[in-house]
Amino acid sequence: MHITDAIRYVGVNDHDIDLFEGLYPVPDGVSYNSYVILDEKIAVMDPVDQHFGDQWLANVREALDGRTPDYIVVHHMEPDHSANLARFMDEFPGAAVVASDKAFTMMKAYFGKDYAERRVVVREGSTLALGQHTLQFIAAPMVHWPEVMMSYEISTGTLFSADGFGKFGALDAEASEVQPQAERASANAGIGDAKPAAGEGRSGPDWACEARRYYFGIVGKYGTMVQNVLKKAAALKIDRICPLHGPVLEGDMLAEALRLYGIWSSYGVESEGVVVAYASIYGHTADAALALAADLEAKGVKVAVHDLCRTEIYEAVEDAFRYGKLALASVTYNGDVLPPMRAFLHHLSSRAYQKRTIALIEAGSWAPMAAKVMRELLAPCKDVAILEEGVRILGAMTDENRAQIAALANALA
């Protein structure tokens, strides 16, 4: 695929993967993106996952059309991108590897060598001239590893963003994501729309859906570092972003991605609404959670409901960061909350969850104490307001509990 006249896409799609990073279900697969810049000197932008070396090198050779590369730029050393570096260096002995100091340290750890005789070390502000194209390097530490560099190709306004602006989903899962540059503009409708209903595809023109789950799962802890990079990006004329996962971003899709990254990285509220997340054993806690959701919907409030014992946990995490309010309902279990609720709150606190309003519902058969435990688990979260209104269910719901739920709905609305 031609990104521009000189920039070619040579990445691969992985449909065999079930869990990205061993954690995130990816029913639509994932892409490992790589690019080639053809000029007086040729730069290959990032290797790919170890399982796709043959396909990737075939793509590279096809783009080279008999020429040999001068450089391979390694923006990020995570193995799903760097694993084929050693093979590339063996295949093209005249090429030099371009990366940050920390990346070369990691190369030594992964490959047993750091290419001391064939390396170009770059840092913030470094440039690499290829002819008519020049790469300017941007330090992006902890977005989301410490060695990360991004690069900006000045003549085409192209930002190679490493894992920033990435997205789950193989590119061939939806044709609109791999259309040539001239055709892609028509595929931008629907960005930022609500998550597809269960069973619908998660790829395609709704970039935000799987980009959001990707961001908050993988990058979400590092909002301050993302903000630092966005400030640097604001000084550049960016016409497109080429990430290491997901589609090339241009036009309206580019503008929306930048807007959303500004919200996500500052932990702002993307959509008004309430997430109701519950963990129930025999159904009484679920009854309370669903009653609250029904009351909120009757008031015209947008509600996302997650049964934490059954939902894909990172879908619930994504929604918790998307919406401004969160209602948590858990049964008491061994003097604690039910394990799926504990796991959910750990995922939130470890990703710097903040600036939200939270309501608590607890249940138990003789000594409910889930609310106390949930407060303790939320203690690391900054700027969260836990409502005084709450619900305490002993056994099954009573008329008094239903009145408390109605009051809680009013407070959240």
C-alpha cells in the first residue's frame, strides 16, 4: 500500500492471536505495522512480530524492488515489533539500525548484541537525512516503554508514532482501513460513535472503539507522558499518523484521534453517562444494579452495564474511563468483595483512574462490608468523589432498598 509516493506500507496482519500481550482478547486480530521510505537512502520503519518474519521480509523486498536499505529505524523495542530485527540485520549487512540509547541496551538483552559497529543513536531533536525526506526524532519515554522514540518526516508531515494512536484489529478485518490514501477520506464517518452492540464487529471506520480499549489497557497509566508528546506534536504540521498497530490516520480521522487522545491522556470525560458494574453470586446484587440502571435510563441518562463476572474486563475498564460516573455493586465475599470486582478496581487504580464520581452498592447475608472494601481499593485514585448516598442490601432487596436506589439514581443523574 502506498501511504505517499515514497512511503510504502509493508506490515502484516495477525489473525491467529487470541490475546494481545497475553491479556486483551482480539477477536478481529491485530496488525503489526512497518513502513519503507524510498529516497536516495532507504529507511525501513520497524520490524514486526517474530511469527511473521517471512511475510514481512517478502513485503520489504517487494517495496525495495531490487534496492537495499540503508537504515532500519526501531521506534519501540517491545517484541511484537522488534523481534525480527536480528534477522533483518543478517539479511541486509549494509544497513544500520537507528534507535535511542535505551533501545540499544534492550537490544543487548534481547539479542545478545547491540550493533555497536552498525548503529545510529538518536535522541530528542536528532535528524536523519534520506534525500528529499528527513526524519526528525521525538523522545516519547513511557508511551509506553522508557526507550520509545517517535519520528516526524518533515516533507510529508508524517508522524511515525510507535504504539501511540494504536488500535486493536487486523487491517484486513475491514477494507476501509486499508484503502489507498485517495480513497480513505470516505471511510471517516462514525468515528467516536458508541461501542457496537454485542456480536457486531469492532473494526472499520469506528476507530475510537478499539483504540479506546487499546489506549486505556496499555497506555492509560501514562497520561502525563502522553500529554508531553501531544504538546510536541502541536508544534508540527501533521498530515498523517502512522502507528505500529491499526490504520494510518488522516483527515477527519486524524483530527478526531488527536482530540480523543487529548481527553484520554488528561483523564477527562469523553461521554456523559454512568457505568454500572456489578459482581453478584445469587442475583440479589445484580437485581439492585439493574434496578439502578433502569432508573437512570428512565431519566434519560446513558448507561453502560457490565456484569464483572462475565464481561470482558477490559471492556468495562474502557467504559469506566469513557464516562464520567461509575456505580459499583458487589456482594460481600469472605469479608471482601467478589474477586472480579477486586480485579476491576485494581485495573482502574493501576491505570491512574481519576476525576470521576462514584456510587456504591453493597450486599451480604449477615455482615455486608463490600462498600468499606471498595472504598479502600479506590483510595489510590485521585480526585474521585464517592457519593454519600448508598445502598446496603441484607439478603434480598426490600422496598427500602428500592427507595435508596431511586435516591441514588437521582444523585447520579
